Amino acid sequence: MIGCDLDAPSELLRDALRIGGALTRHDHQVNYLVGDPIALVDQAGSSITSGLHQAPTMRAAPHLVMKRPPIGGYADRLAVLGFDDKQTLMTLASVWNAELTNIQPDAIIGIGTPVLWLVGRAHAPTFAVGNGCMLAPPLGNSFPRLTPNSTPLADDNAMLANANAVLSRMGQPSLATLGELSSDCQPMLYGLSALDPYLQLRSGRTTGLLGTAPNPSPLPERERLAAFLDVNCPNIEMLILALAGFGRDIPLDICITGATAGMRRFLQQQPHVTLWPNYASLIEQAQRASVLLHHGVQDVTEQCLVLGRPQLIIPWTAEQEMLNYMVSWMGITWSKPPTISIEEMAATLQDLLRDTALLVSAQHHARELAGTDIGDALPAMIERIESVPEFA
């Protein structure tokens, strides 16, 4: 069984599908227990024939003038996911337990899902899986903070007490530290080390890329754009109009997660635009593009790096801003805010396609990456999952 929380970034849903697809090819039955089943099907691009279940979710945050401070570390993410309130955590854990009892999995793969890590071990061998941002290393009694001098959203000791209250009700041993949430499971880290904000604090190394490997490819002879967008991004309509109206002699491949029927109809009417049903299918064709546009999502960034393609990043969440910052030193990206005007976007794309230094830097990093021992993490991950006694 593979689990994801409601607020999981879209790349984690695609990672869940990659792992689930690999397990299915090994003749295993895969159940998905996710906070947003519709989003998972949207990322898959088609219906999911295996078991699809609704995971418990937090209630929507109220729209207040005084907002919560931004997340400054993984402990803050725990607070946002319910660890800061005993009753909320008890309720979430109870629903997770009921779903797991119903599914009766032989193994549990929790992708960035700390409540599932907390309760899963009482049901089956549990793997804490995540990329650099979503699988933080333990540090002291908790997790390291990403932002210096930032204010924690909740007290670590109070969240630990709430977690232990859940375990006590389940008749399970208590945790000594919050960090044991993931370390007491079987952690599996994947992704490029260059995109890991906790790299210097890790004792282990990444298992590699997920479903791909370094594969530098020459630039296409004809200019072509590929865009990976999200309908929830502010100003998304203007971005779509800017891309659709730019250079009608330059083909555009585009995928918009959660696109409305009106957006799809408009793009399908543009002769130079190819609308793709999901990110995964377009990522597989990314080598056709001269430049890739996206919001700062990890799997698209990694594909750009392994192929050697320049990127235009339009971030709109804190995680995307962080990834944009981490790759800025490589000299392979430009960045613009989502509030960019149609005219400025057109000028940016024109200048970006002419920036030969960006192209050379992207190809250089791809060749450097190909010279390392970073490979596809999926085979080793599947082998490790299949090694649990329940699969024997």
C-alpha cells in the first residue's frame, strides 16, 4: 500500500505512481491511500485499476488576515499536518488505522506522510520514503530547521507527547524523539543530492533518481518549448495566454495539472500547441524541447539536469522558491514571478532561447552528472520492499 497526504506536492503523487507502477510490473497488487484521489488520477492521466482509497485529511485552513508563519523546517510540517493538536492527531491516526485494517497491506510505503509513519508500523513493515525536502534527517530531539532564527510553529516536546499519546492508545512503544518518526521505519531517500536542503546533515546518501538515470542528449535542431504548469498558480490564465501567443512558429508542448475544460479547449484550438494529459507522459518527451518551463518541481528539474536543458522557473510556493534557490548557482535557470505580464513573458522566452551560455551550462552539468554513479533508484527500492518477510 502506498500513502500520500492531501497537501503532498504534485511530484510526490507522480513518485507514488512510479513506485506503484514498478511494483505492479512485479506482479504485486498495489493499493493507493491518498488525501486527494482525484489529483492522483489526474497525475496518472487515466483511471487507476488497482485499489484507490481516500486518506484522512486536515480541515481547510481558515482565511485569516494574520497568517501562520511560513514553514521553516520539517517539524513545522508536522505541526501543519496535525501533530500540534492532540485531538486532531488522535482523530487522524484513528482513521488511518481503520483504513489500514480494511486494506491489510503486506508492506506500507509512506511518501512524506508522518501520520502514516506513526501508525503504520503496527500493521505491516513500513517504509518512510521521500526526496530531500520530504524526508528530513533527525537532529537532536527533532529535525533541523531550514530557515535560521525562524519561529517554530509548535513546541517539539508537545508534538512528541501527542504522538506518544497515539502510540499509547494503540499499545505501541513510545518515541524518544520526533526524529524516530522516520528513522524507526525503514527510510528510503531518493533524488539528486544537489536538490537536498539537508545534505550536509545526512549520514546516508540518496539511492539515486526515481525512474530515470543521467542521459545527456543533444539539443533539438528546431526550437521547441515544453511547459509544466499548475492551475492553482496565481495568474495562471495570463501565463497560458502568454505561452499560447508566443512565437506561433515555435511548437509548444504543455501540461496543466487540474486544467479546466475551458483551458483545454482554448489550447487545443492553437495549431502550434500540443496539450498533454499528464506530467509523466510529457516528461518522457522532454528531450524534444529546447527549454522547459515549470514552477520549480523536483522531478521536472531533475529531468532537465539529466538531459541538459535550460529551465525557466516560475515558483509560487515556499518549496518551489527553495528549489529555485538551490539550483540558481548552476547557471542553468532563469526565474520569473507568476505575476509576469504577457509582454514580459514573450520577451523573456525570446531572450532565453538566445542565451547560449545557459545552453552550454546545462549541457555541461548533464555530462558531469553522467560521470557520477547516480543511477535509477527504482530497482533497488523495489528489491528492498520485496525483501520483507511478508512478500516471501
